[in-house]
Amino acid sequence: MVVARSIALKAVNTASLWGLNRSRFGGLPKVQTVRALSTVMSPPSKAVVYEHHGPPDSVTRMIELPPVEGQENQVCVKMLAAPINPSDINRIEGVYPVRPQVPAVGGYEGVGEVYSVGSAVKGLSPGDLVIPSPPSSGTWQTYVVKDHDIWHKISKDSPIEYAATVTVNPLTAIRMLEDFTTLSAGDSIVQNGATCIVGQCVIQLARYRGIHSINIIRDRAGSDEVKERLKALGADEVFTESQLEVKNVKSLLSNIPEPALGLNCVGGHAASLVLKFLRQGGTMVTYGGMSKKPVTVSTSSFIFKDLSLRGFWLQKWLSADKAKECRDMVDYLLRLAQERKLKYEMELVPFDKFHSALEKALGKHGSQPKQVIKF
Ligand SMILES: NC(=O)c1ccc[n+]([C@@H]2O[C@H](COP(=O)([O-])OP(=O)(O)OC[C@H]3O[C@@H](n4cnc5c(N)ncnc54)[C@H](OP(=O)(O)O)[C@@H]3O)[C@@H](O)[C@H]2O)c1
């Protein structure tokens, strides 16, 4: 007990050098509330932190956080991998509506291995593979301590990089295919940003249900290769934006019905292209705004096509008492990944190279696969 207290004290002193309390970084308890019989201890943790909102490559830095003693109902997890998602970038920039209070550790999803458990924890043991589910902030660090019920134990056979990325994007793909229109085999959907992880999942999940996908990508060097890769995943049609500069985009479709559902993660002109494909009474769901340009809709789209515009936000869906459903879907998606029935492009990057990965995720080196940090 004396040892534990002295470590806790050391933790406070070291953290105070930064004017920080580690509890702010990863949901750790405030040291004053630590109970004498706590049994979970976290080793020092290397973390990517930000103390102010702003451009992620300027405001983030890697530091070592001191060891912390957790509570009896908490679990310390040694992180194995975590992605850099666009929403992580938005949180650091301070433009995401729900974000941790600064100073904060970055990251929102990831996978790790249980390192130690508090004495009151049941159902989790050292060595178990776990993900925070629903996702939770502070995954860009080597050791995370959180309440036991945050952690979802997954199959030890799950591929690590998929376990790290399964929640935010693949789950979004499933929900958008399920929640807005009733799609049957033989129907079609249209989407822009088809190269993103959500887009790659949409293609495959649609294909399993016999639904055709029409995909729009940005014009860029190597677009023929990209088209082939998306077709290998199951895409029926892939067009660059410039290919769609025609009077009637639907004339480009062969044997695919007009889509009832459109998915937009880009905005601007790319959103207008999705709208052009939609059939009478169709629905476009906006879930991202990668171009940072607004969605504009012609008056005639409303009057003559009666189109509907909707939005999807996973965080809102998760907060509607969907924790159990979320975990069931995560298990389902991980089984697909394990069987290689669901795949998407990722680049695994050692934690020490975090800032190179961040530059790629920020688009500073052109189009790049999803950057996944390996701890
Ligand atoms: N609403 C929700 O609940 C929810 C959930 C998950 C994801 N999202 C959103 O979904 C989108 C995709 O996320 P992700 O993690 O799947 O993406 P990702 O795999 O990291 O890929 C990024 C995508 O954005 C495209 N892109 C980047 N900069 C662009 C620009 N300036 N103009 C047009 N396209 C650009 C890239 O196209 P290239 O391949 O051509 O570079 C690529 O398709 C993001 O906006 C994210 O915030 C929303």
C-alpha cells in the first residue's frame, strides 16, 4: 500500500511538471480518489498529447506520462494498434462537436492487450485482446487505464489492424446501408469518396447483399489502378469526377438500376454528382465533409426528383443505448475480416514515426492508405 501511494505521489509530481494530470489524458482517476487497496497499475505511458486545439502537426507532441494507480474496477491495457481517423484530426483542430477537454491524449479507437486488472474486475484477464467499445478517447498511448466495462474482449485470432479500425468506419458503413432505405438484392447505391475505409466497406458489404455499387473517386495519378482495386473488392462501377462531366450521368450505367441511396463524405461538387445519380425520391446521406465544401442542391432536385437529404453520425447512433448492438456488429465485422471477406487498405506505422503518419493522414503527401499506428 505504501509503495502504491508513493508511486501515485511520484505520478502527481511528474505530471505537474507539465501542468497536467494524467487523468485528463485517458480517463484515469484523479489521484486523490485512488483507494488504498487499488490493484491496477499502469507503467509509464508514451503518449501523443495536445494541450491546445489547432493544426494537428503543430499542436501534438509525444511525451512520457508517469505511472498511475487505477481503481479496483479498472483495467490497464497495453495498446497494440490505433488508427488516425479524420475525426481524430477534427477533434485536435477543435472543430468536432464532441471532444475531450484539453490537455488530452489523441485517438479514439484501437486495440490492445490486457496488462493488469483491478481486484474487482471479472471476465477480463492479462493477455486478453480488447477494444474500447463504444470507442473512447485517448488511444494514442502505450498504456491506457479505463473502467472494465469500456473494454470489449474480442477473439484472439482477430487481425490486429482490423481490430484497431473496426468500429468507427466499418460500423458506419453497415448502419448507412441499413438505416435509411430498404435495399434488396439487385438494387444499387452510389457513393463518393469511395477510396476511404467507409467506402471500401460499403462496396463489400453491399456486394454480400447483392447490391450494386456506383463509386466516385477523385481525379488523381494512378486512378486506373485505384479503379481496379475497388472493382476487385466488388465495385460495379468506378468513375473519376471528371468522367462524370457529361449531360446525363445515368447514361454511363450499364445494367445497373438507378440508385435509391447515395452516400456523401466529400461535399461540394462530389456531392452534386451523387445527387445526379439518384432516382426519383432517392436519399443522400451525408456522413463526412472531406473537401470542406458545402453541399449545394438544385431547386429542381427537390421539386422534380423529390430527393431527401439526411445525415449520419455514428456517435449519435452509439449514444442511443446501442452498446450491445455495437459489440455484436464489431464481432461480426471482425469475423469477416478474419475470413478475409472484409478488407481495406492500411499502412502500419511504428509509434515512433507517428508524426510522419500524421502528415500522411493530413493529406500532405497526396492520397495515402489509412495510417494505423503500431505500438
Ligand atoms: N459521420 C460519421 O459517423 C462518420 C463515421 C466514420 C467516418 N466518417 C467520415 O467519413 C469520411 C471518411 O473517413 P475514413 O476514415 O473512411 O477515411 P480514410 O480512409 O482516412 O480516407 C480519407 C478519404 O478522404 C478522401 N479525401 C481526403 N481529402 C479529400 C479532399 N480534400 N477532397 C475529397 N476527398 C478527400 C480520400 O480520397 P483519396 O483516396 O482520393 O485521397 C479518402 O477517400 C471522413 O469524412 C470521416 O470523418 C464519418
